Amino acid sequence: MVVGPKELAGQVAIVTGGAKNIGRAICLDLAEAGAAVCINALTSVKEAEAVAEEIRENKAQTMTFIGDISEPDVVDDMVDAVMAKFGKINILINNASVRKVCKLEDMDIEAFREIMKVDVEGPFLCARATLPKMIESGGGTIINIGGLSGHTGVRERLHVSTAKSALTGMSVALAHEGGPHGVTSNCLVPGRVLTDTGAEHQKPPGLRSGNTLTNVDGHPDHIAAMVRALCGPGGRYTTGQTIHVNGGAYTTTG
């Protein structure tokens, strides 16, 4: 199916953790496709404003919302702010995440809950708040950004592996909740991705090194392209799926 360059014109998206790396690339690609984008961040305030300015320079609509999406009141405030500015919500990208390294014997319940709060409770809160708005708009898209460690497991990141695994189940459940109302839900799983500075992103200890099957390094744009496709008209028949975007790294990990 061939789509136009503004296939998301008239739609409104929220991207959590949208200030840097994968989140930044998603914001820019959705804006390029014509969507108005709310860039959420917690500490990367300057980076979020820089992304917003880049979007405005390209004649697209945007706003920033600085706040902790693991707090229910903050999520409600963000949704209210987006509705006040744009009047609707069609797309939710749950990208915000905390990734820390900690041996199991050193991991107390507070360290475990810190990851769960952002990586699992945050997406739950955002989905709960935005799904009714999508239904009011006649349909929409929810994409949870998972992680390879949620499928392969990894040393010293039991909390992260557990959280990312939970997102696959949440995505399927949301597909059932939203399906009758035209809302799709999928879990998109990146592999190792290079940041804009060339540093490797999401490389837990113990993950097998080496090239992907395609011998192509992963970049944020690769992830953003799949997000854009799932949000567009060609993605309306895809829901309840876990989609790996990693150059075959999942196949070669072992």
C-alpha cells in the first residue's frame, strides 16, 4: 500500500520519553507524517524543547509536557493539556523507560519497584487515560516499546527483563480492549540501537555480541519507521502483536 507523505495529518500523538534517542526519532517521524506531537520528558527538559523546535521549524504542530508518567495525577494533567491544545488524542507511544544494572543479590524491593513504576505502571496509566479519548475520535494506535531482554533474559537486569516482558502481555490485553473501537495495540521490541552520538544503547551485560543477520547497525530511525507504519493506514490490520525490530538479533542471541 502506498501512503502519502502526510498520512497522519489531523492525528495527535503522545510520545513518552520523547526527548532523546528512540523517542526523539519517533517524535520527528510522526510529525513528518503530519501528526501533532506531545513530547513528554521528565529530566531532559532542554532536549525536549530542542525536539519541539525542530518540529516547529518543519511547520508541524507540537507541545512539550514535563512530568513523571508513573504518577496518575501527572498523566491526567498531560492528557488534559493535550486535549486543551489539540482537541483529541489518536496515538500513544509508551517509550519512557528506566534501565539499570543490578545483581539480583543486591536488588532490594525498592530497586525492583523503581523499574516497575516507570516501565509498567507508566504505560498502564497512559493507556488508561488515553484509550477513552481514542475511542471518542473513532480509533487510534497504542504502541508499547519493549526490550530484547524481556524475551531473552539477561544477567543483572532481572527487574528490566521482567518489566519489558510485562509489556507484551499488556499490549495484547489492550488489543482486546480497544479492538472493537478501532484502537490497535502492539509491542515493538528494539534490539541494540546506536544513539545519535554513536554510543550503544540497550546493551545489557551477558547479551551476545556480534553482528545482526543483516550486518546493519540499529539506529533510532529504524524503530521510528516501524512506529510510523503501525500508526498509519497500512497498520490498521495489525494488532495484539509483538514485533521485533533488531536485524535478526533475537534469532542470533543465545
